Amino acid sequence: MDIQTNLKEVVAELPENVRLVAVSKFHPAEAIEAAYAVGQRIFGESKEQELSGKYEKLPKDIEWHFIGHLQTNKVKYIAPYIAMIHAADSYKLLAEVNKQAAKYNRVIPCLLEIHIAQEESKYGFTFDSCREMLRAGEWKSLDHVCIAGVMGMATNTDDTTEIAKEFHSLKTFFDELKKDYFSDRPEFREISMGMSHDYPIAVKEGSTMVRVGSKIFGERIY
């Protein structure tokens, strides 16, 4: 398993405007160090305890992205250093991030997780519930949160037409939100979509950030 070769291959395929989040969850610090040695700086984790251990151990110029479902009671542990939260799936979570970020005088970028897949996922706003939350306007008072874009996961299927359709729906929704709520906010610019098995489709459909793990690090060791 040559992490560095795999990483370079993925990076070589990505257009300049698409950033790579190397999904390092369940992989040891040594795997991250190998990717770091060839220039990768953004890593994605989804378990607070595992992330905290790696944060302590690894170089401080790593940009840690929290990509899993985040429970409100875990926010306080990552608030001092997290660079981005990809799965803000409720106003309650955004408010908690705001509260914890304020303690460190930080503004934490968050992406709104939108449920676009066919699968009955427990997490993510529907298009309508997201519109409703933004329309209500309370988010505007969250001075320590920056809503930086949207995130979504396509259905886990081999049907590339379905995957493309779901990613397209997220890009269309991003454009709508940009026009209706964030036209004067340049920081609202990220569309985090695409994983190891479908990121080339996501890039075609307008992704600005792909979350690739197994294609770089191999299958996870649970």
C-alpha cells in the first residue's frame, strides 16, 4: 500500500479549484505522516477522541476537518483547533459550535449537511428544512460560526446516472442558497461532495472539496 503514490494520483486528477480532504479516520498517525511528507495538509476525521489524539501527536500546520456526525456534547473538545466542520445538520449544532468557538475567540467554518441520497440517512437537512432554517434568520447572529457552503453524500450505488443526479441537485441547491441568502458573503463557496468511489463524478458536477480515504490509505482498519 503506497500512500504517497496513491495520494499523488488523486491530486493529479483534481482541477486546481478542488481541494482534497484526505480521510484519515481509523488510520494510524504514521499513515498521516506519510501523506503529510508529500504535501497533504487537510485531513478528515469523524471521531472526537481519535482526532484529539492525532492532533496532540502530529504537526500543528495540519488543517483538521471534522467530517462525521458531530454530537453537540463533543463540540467543546474540538473547538480550540478544528478548521472546518462538514456536517452541520441542525441549527442546534450550529448554535453549540458558536458557543464553544466564542470561548476561544474563533470563527469556525461549517458546511450545511444536506440529505441528497436515496438511503434513509438519519442526518442532514432536507432542502425544505434547510430553507426554513435560513429563512428564520437566527443563524445571522452566530458571530463565531461561518456558514461556508454545503456538504452531501450520494447514494451508495453503482448507478452513475443516479449519483450524478444527486450531486447535481446539491450544486443547484448551493446556487439557490448563494443567491437567496449568501450573495454578499464570499466565504459561502464550498460544495463538499465526492468520496473514494464517486469523486470524479462529483468534480464534474461542481464539487470544490472531495473527501477521499480508502483510495489513498487503503481499506480502514476498524
